[in-house]
Amino acid sequence: METAAAGRRPMNLSTLFEASLVRRSAAPALEFGAETWTFGELESGANRLARALLELGVRRGDRVAVYLKNRPELILIYLAASKAGFVFTPINILYRAGEIAHILDDAAPAALFLDKESDAYVAPLLDLRPAVRKLFADDLAAWSAGQSGEPLEGPAPEASDLMALVYTSGTTGRPKGASLTQSNFSANARSLVEAWRITADDRLLLSLPLFHIHGLGNGLHTWLATGYRLRLLERFRKETIVGDFLDFRPTVFFGVPTMYERLLETPPAEAREIGGFMRLFVSGSAPLPAATLERFEALFGHRILERYGMSETMMNTSNPYDGERRAGSVGPPLPGVSIRVCCAETGREVLEGVVGEVQIQGPNVFSGYWRQAAATEEAFTEDGFFRSGDLGFLSKDGYLTLEGRGKELIISSGFNVYPREVEEFLATLPGVREAAVVGIPDPVKGEVPAAYVALEEGADLGAVQAACPEKLASFKIPKRFTRVDALPRNALGKVQKHLLRTDS
């Protein structure tokens, strides 16, 4: 299925951002702590930084890595890269030595920006990699102060130029670098601005990490494409997030399911006040439980809009701004994106309602995995669709529902078990906070499901197990139940099932 986006031509980011950085130069753009930046200050600061890096010897096409928490300097580095043609390479701040070393070796950046707090464990890695220049974000303003803040001379990067290497979240193994162009980012931003009715009058409260495509692709690009006002938080803190809402009074919030679970703890009077000035809550990066959707709507008076995206494609589908926001579904394709569901074995499209592999084509889709030709070839079909590895089905009216990762599919005695179906059932049971289901080897059946369950205090795991036969087919019932304090998650709240399989 495809949603049209008429008249869209590839666009570089300088053109996309001109509406805010140049035409709204005096307008307040960014709040961070006690600081407020105008769009003009961001523009001149990014130009100075780009010149400083060029003077240091960084050239167009070189990778510039960042290992930073959310802060304004990270945005300046991204803007400088977009202007000078550097390849922005964010590194997850939760990564430690082995993971950082992998990305440094794979991306081979010319420079790495970090904060002084991280230097103790990053410095030994850089000692072994002398080609990577170490730069401290804390010194960025002073270091680039002598440079001109005027626009760079010479031609701007092309729309087809590589803009970022965004490393996959690693929920199934070692991260791969997704190569995203300037046009990929601009196409994604224009689709979201259209689909979610974003304008310069909006205000975004952003606590998502900017090293991830959710915060980077959705947050920064819709902001700079339209010129609304942004308050950036270092991270989501449940103790202070309600105060941030009430003080900043945003109209838009992008979050992940774990954030919305925390927001359900908001006192009713404050939730109603927040609901009065908000117009759009968006969720993604992990499945949003239907129960959370309903409880949030009852408390805040807003139905969360769920969407579907990946590091390799940014955003693919979205529940509609106007129209039914369907529980359990991630909605129809965004403008310009084609979605089809195919049989993994035959490659042929399946009928509506039949589960298969979700395949994606559009201007948002990456150009391939960095320095991995074989993986790139395997990732695309002969007619150019990206094999997402996700399982799902399309309804008659074009809504996509995801059923999990293809690699997570459990085949037990020849029967397909979709972990998400079992997980959603377990989540409805009294006392269950969260649950994850994985396949474990079985000498007779090949694989059987195993459940890892986090319970409320006083809840009984035996009662959870006893409730399954009434609602689940026998082959879907987990053959082993393990109680855990919490499920292992990455920085965006996605369950790291490979760690559970290791425990199995």
C-alpha cells in the first residue's frame, strides 16, 4: 500500500532548515536549562563550528562522532555537519568500551566529541586509535569563537550526500551503521510535518535521546523544518517531567511506551491541565500496550498517536491525526511511503489480514549498511523494497499491525507462535507489570515459548500461569515462566530479548 506525496523532490537540509534558521533568526528556538538560543544564534554557532572543524582538517564525507547526552552542543555539531558535508555519527551513551570500540573501528571517524565526564573510559580507546581527534563539547564555544558565523562559502551538500551513520539499536546483536542521506532526513521531516499538522506555533518538549533516530529524526528535523520552539531535556526524569510540562506548556510530545507508563502516575488535576494545552502525544520505538493507550486517554483526554519507524527508514507509518487511532496498530503509510507484506519463503505478497514480512520503499529508506555490501544486498528485494525483518499484516483499510520481529517468531511443532500476541495477553492479567516471550530449544517440538514476567508486589506467578489455558491455544502457552524484577531494555525502552535468550 502507498500513500501519495505529490511534487516532492529530493531536498538537502540547508534548504529544509532555511525557513527557521534564516527567516526566523530572531525567534526563540531552543531552551536547555537556564539557556535560551535564537535560531540565528544556532545558525552562526553552527557556521563557526563547521569552519573550526574544516580548519582542523575534517573534510566533506568524514565521519564526526558524538558520545554525548542531550545538550545544545550536540545540535550545533549536527547542524555543522549538515552544512559542511560531514557524516554525523552518534554513539549511544549507554554503550561502554567494547561497543564504543566497535563503532570507532567501523565508522573510522575523523573526530569524536565527548564530555569530560566520559573521558576516563573513552580516552584509553582513543589512545589505541590516534587518527580519531578527541574534542570536548564543554570547550566547543571557546574553541570555535574566533571563526566567522557567516554562511559557508562554496556549494552546499547535495540531497544525495550521506548525512548520518545511525547504528542499529543492537537488540539482536552487534550494531550496524545505517547510512542515511540528507534527502532521507528531509523527506521524513516533510512527511511528519504534513501528517501531524506541525507548524511554527507548536512547542515541543523533547526528552528522547538525540543519539537515536526517534529524537534525532523526528524531534530535531520537524523543529528545524518549521521553526517552532523546543525545550530540550537531558533525559526523561519521572520526578520532574510533570513540572516541565506545566512550566513549558508544550503542544507536542514524542515519547516511548515506558515514558507514557510513567506519565500515568500524574495526579488527575495536573493531567487535565496538561491535556488542556497539549494537542499531540506520539509514541513509538516499542509496542504501546492497548491498556496504556486507554488509561492515558482517560487520564489526559488525549489518545496517543502510535507510529512505526526504524533506524534504517526513519518513519514509515502513522495512525492518522484526524481519524481513527487504532489500538494495536501503527496506522497506514506516511506520504510517499509504500508498504507491502510478503511471505518470507516465497517473497510474494500475502492477502489482507495474513501475517508476513513488512517491506518498505520510499524516500525515507536508507542507502545501505556502512561497509557491509553483503548485508545491504540481503536487506533489499530485487525491486528495491527494504526487508524490515518485522512481521505484520495490513487491514482492508490499509492499517499496519505489527506482530514482532521475524527472528522472534517461534515455530513449535510446526505452529507459528507470535510473541507479541502472548505478551499482550499476559499484560492483561492482574498483577503483571510487563512480560516478554522468547523461544527456547525443545528436543521434540523444536522450540517452545518461555515467558519472563515482572509482577506487582504480592502477585502470584502461579496464578498467571494458570490463566493461560483458558485464553491461549496449547502451543502458545509458555512452557516455562520466570519471574524477573524488570525486563532488560535499551535506551529507548525496547526489550533486549537476546539477553533473555542468553539466560535461557
